[in-house]
Amino acid sequence: MDAPPVTTRGRPRVAEPGEGIGLDELALATRNHGLPLEALRYDVTPPGLHYVLTHYDIPAVDPASWRLTVTGAVDRPLTLDLDALRARPSVTSRVLLECAGNGRARLEPRPVSQPWLLEAVGSAEWTGTPLAPVLAEAGLSPDAVDVAFTGADHGLERGVEQDYTRGLSLAEALREDALLVWAMNGQPLPPQHGAPLRLVVPGWYGMAHVKWLTRIDVLTEPFTGYQNVTSYRFKVDADDPGEPVTRIRPRALLAPPGWPDFMSRERFLRPGPVLLSGRAWSGRAPLTGVEVSCDGGTTWTAADLAPADPGNPYAWRAWTLPWTARPGSHILVVRAADAEGAQPTEQEWNRQGMANNLVQRVPVTVLD
Amino acid sequence: MDAPPVTTRGRPRVAEPGEGIGLDELALATRNHGLPLEALRYDVTPPGLHYVLTHYDIPAVDPASWRLTVTGAVDRPLTLDLDALRARPSVTSRVLLECAGNGRARLEPRPVSQPWLLEAVGSAEWTGTPLAPVLAEAGLSPDAVDVAFTGADHGLERGVEQDYTRGLSLAEALREDALLVWAMNGQPLPPQHGAPLRLVVPGWYGMAHVKWLTRIDVLTEPFTGYQNVTSYRFKVDADDPGEPVTRIRPRALLAPPGWPDFMSRERFLRPGPVLLSGRAWSGRAPLTGVEVSCDGGTTWTAADLAPADPGNPYAWRAWTLPWTARPGSHILVVRAADAEGAQPTEQEWNRQGMANNLVQRVPVTVLD
């Protein structure tokens, strides 16, 4: 598969110090949406509360005429319709998804792109069929190394016209938990989540879970398409090729207690006992704990973290911590750690604003 | 019912010329979401594509313990659970909803609040029971004038702590098409759309369709609560009491043709015939037509507007217009008119950024 020509047109911009969000960023923010943090309360996130990031337009796909082709370095190219996929063995798996750009708009200086704060996450139950047996049926060439997944969504990105395509290593594509899914939370996939079929690769940031999937290409050379080689890289400057963004870093989020002010989103609550609660996850390694600070990060207390669900190792996990709210201003901070380390308390900046898992800070005012 | 004390704390701000979107506006934009304009293609908008505006937090309501009370100037106060409501005659109605703040972020200068561009709309099928017979069963006092609807959503707005409450005139509350609804598109209401019960008052902007409804108060004096007297007013300056925002002004939207650039959302298409399409609506008077200009507003052509559905007079209506795209840059403009007038081509500014139905302009580049 040839890579599209990559140009530097529209190289991503970094905002000037103090520069407000632009109309381009706003146009993305009003189309795409995050999880309102109070929705951390639902084990499974309903559509409309689960985050959505669409690079181009949501394509109009007719499920009756839609086909998935499996092609490239295979012995027997396949063309599958939705009935053929649904007739295969099916699996339902609860998986945390997070956009690689989550936290971008909290970076200073701010990389100009989809301006997520903290909310580009969601937990859904995905139903589909394992990918590996489909690849096996097509007969993988012994020299296969990567698999490219193409969606029906079409657009332009930094001068490159493309159908959204992401490459995945053969090893990841052959994991038994990588799924081709047609249902979310027991219902047919909604248009914005990839109807009629999307890929789910548990543990990876959202860019890997290709939506509106139409084509699977088995490659004998590493994939060099835009979404792997140009975008989704940890770059410090524009000419740095950067390391690829892969699995989800650890994060804990707090459902902010009390009630908000409409405009400032400042939080208020009454004094007394409060059960602080939220969710935590990591896609790269098992979680080892969640800690909460109620004094802006000076002292930390271990939260009660729900046990991992062996059947759903990539689901988010609930945590709680009782707190006695006393009148005054407080800054609540929460951090998760996994076997590879804890969330940073200082930002780790990169030019595309990828994977910023800086700890969440929630200022609250406890009334007299 | 006593009005809460209205203070001027946090009087809404108007942005300085050229001032970017603030983090406060962004925090609202990432929580709430609009309809990506390509979703104008669906007659009925799925949850997650239908716009949502939540003033405070989405409340956690247990449907089993939830009750609706009907109280105030009635002979027989009622307490109804969900089963009692569902046992009543049910009606399904397709209704266009639009946020009163739609178009706010396109105003210059920009009122600082939820920064909608054009996308705060949606079309859903709402199932519920007519409100008027519930009020009749409670026995309206002969001196009733208004009805106040209170939701479970709690927060602070310009210094006023409140459960979201909107008043409606008795005449509007007694309309046979005003509904207490528990289902959206044939499914139980999603949390963000008001589960377990919301009000639907066809033709009115979104603020009237109170979500998470818990209480209906019949009043013998005009309602003077925050959401009617302070907010949702057409004000030119901060001390102007302003006229109330009521029914939806006419608007047509075009599903932008071609494909977008990810960041700029600029549109590109290939030359040749294109069927321009979109939707149009008005909540205040019957639509009389939709016109399209493909030259930035110099010349206009009548679009083919689908007939009104007599069973769903407040549904949106599809429109189409064939266009031959020739290479170059073009500005597509669309405007609807109803029996009271057409959409404005120059902005009509007001301080809260309410009901800005300025025509949509879509620049497109047709490739060679």
C-alpha cells in the first residue's frame, strides 16, 4: 500500500501565550464532545455521554450495501457483509476508550487542534467478532508485518486527502481481544461510533479503533500512512519524527462533588461528609492504585479502588474516598498509578498535544 | 411561589473585539454538544448527535423512587410515579428542538456563555402523555395564570442557587400538544435528555422543555423566577429588562457538501452536479419557503421544500436544490422564511446572544 504524499501544508500551530481558543478549535469542540464528568457515575456510558472524535464528517453508510474487504498479503481475499460477520462467534467486552488528544487544551503553550480538557473518555460494552480468526481465514502471508484499517470517512488533513487509515502491527492485530464490532451497549452502533462496523483494540488510544471500517489491508512493509507517520506522534518540534502514540497512559478522574456555577463551572458544596468518587484506568499496564489529595497536592491518601474485573481487563475501575468537607476553599487532586508509573503532577509537553495525563485538579468552595 | 433573590453577581460578560474563546466557554463547549451538520441527513436524530445543553450537572435520578408532584393552585395535588404516567394515554410526536443560544458565538461582539455556532438543534420522536389532562385531573384554580416546571438539576447562576425552573403561561401549558415524555426515539430517555421525565412544548426554544422534571406548580401570579425574568431575555444592555425569548425563529441549515479539512473545517468538492440538501423549520409560524444562494447572497433560487407533515407540525422539513459545482471558490448561503418573515442577512445583536438566526454561509472550494 502506497503512502499518500505527505506535505507540510497546514503544519499544526501552537497558540501564543494567553491566546484564546480560536473559531477553528471551537468548530471542532461543538461537533465532537466529551463525557460530562458527572457521567463517571455510569458503569457503562450511554451514547451522547461517551466521547466522540470524528476527524472529517460522519459518513453516510448504507448497512445493506456496505462490505468489508480483507485484502493485501493474504491467500484468499475476503468480502464480508454484515450478516456474514454477525454469523460468526460473538463477544461482548467492556472497554475504556480515550482520545489521544485528551488534556490537550490544558497544555501551555496549547497545541491548536481539537481542544479537549479532561473529558475525552467513555466506557462502553462493544459486541463483535474477534479479528484474528477473520485474518486467519484470509490466510496471512508469512511475510506480513502490519495491518492497515481504512474507514469510510474522507477528508483533508495538512494537505493530504485521505480515507482515515491506521496501521497496526500484526502482533496487535492478532491479539485475541481485538474485535470487529457492530453493537455498543447492546444496540446497533450509532452513526458517530462507526456504524455499521468498527475496530476495537483494547488498551489503545482512540485513533486505533477505526470507525466505519471498509477495508483491512495486510502489509509486508511497515505502514507509512499519515495517521501513523505524521499524526499521533510525540514530537517536541515540528521536524522531530517523534515516537508513535500507542497505549493509554494511566489516569484517574474525580466526578466533581457538589454543584456548579453555570458559567465558571466552579464547584460549591455544603460542609459535612462527602464520598468522593470517580474512575481510573490504564491501557498500558495494570493499575496499582489511586491517591487523592484534598489540599492541592501536599498530602495524599489512598482511595478505595474496585478490584479489576478479570473478564474486562480494559474496563475503567471505580474508586471512592470519604472526605469531611470543612468550610473554605480546597483543591482536590487525584492521581492514578500503574505498574509503569504514576500520572505526572507537572505537564509533559509535546507539539501535537498527545496523551497529556497531567493530574486533574478540582477547586471547590465549601459553604459555611 | 417566591422568586429567588436575583443578584447581579456574575452579570454576563461581552467579549472584547477579537478576544478568543475563554476556558470557561470551552468548558461548556466540551460538555454540551451540537449536531454535526452532516447529521441533518437523518430524519430523526440519534442521541449523541442531537444537541444537549445542561445548565448545571446531569442529575442522578433513580427512576424507581422518582416522583412528579403537581401542586400549587390546584384542588387535588398529585404525586405520580413513572408507572402511573406510563399508564396514561400516550402520544409520539416528532419535534425540532433548538437551543435559544444557537448562533451566539457568531455574534460580534460575542456574549460570553455557551458558545454555539449553528449546531444546537435536533429532531427527535418524543413519547409521553399530554400535560393538559394531568393538570385537569389536579383541578386548576380559576385564577391560575402560569405553571412553573422544576427539574432535579441544581446549580448556581449569577449568584442565584436554584433547581432549574421555567414558567409557562397557562394557555401554553394547556395546549393539547404539550407532553410529559419518558421516551426518545422509542427508547427510555437518555440521562442527558432528562430521564426519567421531561416536558416538551413544541415550537419553543429548548429552555422551555424542562428536563429531569420533578415538580409542576400552578401559580396565580406570573412566574418571576430566574430563568424567565433574568435569563432568556432579549436585552440590548444589562439594565434593560428585555422581552422574553419564546418560540423558535425560522432557520434553514445546509449539510455542507464535499469533504472537510480536519482543522479549518473548510469544504472541498469535485466539479459536477451536486444535490444541496438540508433542513428548515420555524416554531413561531408556518414555513413559507427556503432559498439558496451559490454566490454569497447576490442571487437566490427557491429550494424544493418537503411538504409539512400534518401529524408533526413542529418537525423539521427537508429541502434540496440541484447545483452544478464549477471550479473555484463559492459561498453557499441558505435562508428560510415563515409567515412572519425571513432569516436576517445582517446580525440582530442582543446581550445574552439569544435566538441569533442569521443566515448560514458555507464557503466551499471546487477543485479543478
